Amino acid sequence: MNKQQIKTAIDLFAGIGGFRLALEKNGIQCVYSNDHNKYSCQTYSANFGDIHCADLNDIPAETIPSFDLLCGGFPCQPFSIAGVSKKQSLGRNHGFDDEKQGNLFFEILRIIDYHQPKVIFLENVKNLKSHDKGNTWKVIKSKLSQRGYNIFSQIIDGKYYLPQHRERIFIICFNQNYFPNLDFNFPNPPQKRLYELNDIFQENVDNKYTLSDKLWSYLQQHKENSKAKGNGFGYGIIDQKSEYTRTLSARYYKDGSEILVEQTNKNPRRLTPRECAKLQGFPDDFIIPVSDNQAYKQFGNSVIVPLITDIIKQIKLTIHQYNSKL
């Protein structure tokens, strides 16, 4: 049996490059990147260079260069709790019945069928496992198993790496043609976060991030109304004593309500885009070339970079240990 290594990767649904940063930190060359959102492509391009900005449905698999590792945080809105609730309220389909986003998993399979990568690394919301009474997860596992992959999955909370409560499911698949009987364990979270909440705050933040009296009154009233109905919807405030924030979401640009920063003698404020970048583990020199609203969407859709970095490191270590037994 030949010893296998992971030297090259592709970055699908690349967003602004959270996976790309993790790949580079692990010495893996990204040979192809794709996203369909022009603003995400703008940010990705400003930081990494080339990205194929197009709908994955329209990209022939044979035009993608050969690679060892397929990475993809495929669209989570069709499976997320908030996404499903919203689509149901609008009478729309969700999950795999969401033609535009839900079916993109099958586009990943199309690329897998052509390239037969050694390893697959997928990421999604934790609700993926429970969506449609577990049927969605059954389909995903079945389709990957049929193609000869051993599947390992775990829900991990990003709060062990950075000060943000962010539970996501991580799915690692090893091609049995290359790695028969390989066993994989996800990395143990670090004993200490890389930095704490107070470390993300900028000094002298522009007043434009402070909530207007009208918006602040509305959010307080909305919270009271929700409380009266017996549910927990409403804003979340962080202060000097807070350990971590709620999950940063793509809707943060609307009102910032899930993570508001307490201020002395002033209405609370939103995080700045730079603080959002820090909360997701992007480096301080990461270029943000888009508007604040686009930046909020981009960081809300992104991944916690140190966590992805740790998992890729564990993939490499597992393969190294596997090879040493051959």
C-alpha cells in the first residue's frame, strides 16, 4: 500500500476564505476556489488572489484541477433552525427541497464522482443532523458511503477556541481506496481560548455603530413582547464580565441585536466589521474591501478559522500515523 499525503485542496463555497487560511496554515496548497457571491469574491480576491466567481451548478467537474482534499461549507440556510422557520412561514421549501441552495450538496457529489478526492471536509449548522427528522443526515451519509467513504462527524462549539458560542457540525470523509480501515478522532479543544472577549474590542469606535434611540426602543419592546409570549427572542448584550457572545449570523447587518456591546451613558452599539473578523479568528491584517453591511453578512456566514485549522491539522496527523503503520 502506497503512503498517501494531502498536499492540494479545493475550496468550494469559499466565502471570504476561512478554509483557505486554515489550509495555508497547514501547508496545503489551494489549487481552486469557488463562490457565487460577487461581494464575497471581492473580499476573497483582495486577500488571496484568484477565485472562480460562478454558480457551482454551471461549473463542469473536469475544469477543476485535480486535488487531494475537498473543503466545503455548503449553504446552511436550508437546514438551519432560523432558515427552516423562515421558509416555512413563507410557504417555501427547505432542506434538499430548496432547489437553489439545498441541492448544492448534490453538486458536491458530482465533483466527488469525477475527482475521487482522498479526503472530504464539509461544514454545516448543527441542525443538519436533526433536519427533516434525521432524513437529511441519512441521505448525506448514504450518498457518501455509497461512494466508498468512511464518514466521521462531530458537533463542536467554537467557544472553546474563541469567545463566541457557535455550534457547527464537521464532517470528515476518508476514501477507502486510499485509507482502508482508517479511524479518525476529532481534536480535543484547547484548554484555553486563543484570546478573550475583551481582546476583540477596538478603541475609539465610531458613533455610527451606536444604536439610534428608535432602534434601541424597538429592540427593547420586541424583547418584552417575546418574553410575554414565553419565548426567548430578543437582543443579547455583552459587557466586561461576559465570557462569550451569541452566534454571529449573516443577519447581523439588520440590527446587530444578537451581539450588542454595552456602553457607559450611551445606547449599546454593534460590533464593528473588524471586531466581527476577530470574533471569527481572522488575522488583524485581513483586508475588508466591502461595505459594513456586506462585511457583516460575510463574517456571519464564515467559519471559526482556528477550529478549522485544528481539524485540518488533525487530518494530516491521522494520515501520518496511518502511514507509519503501513
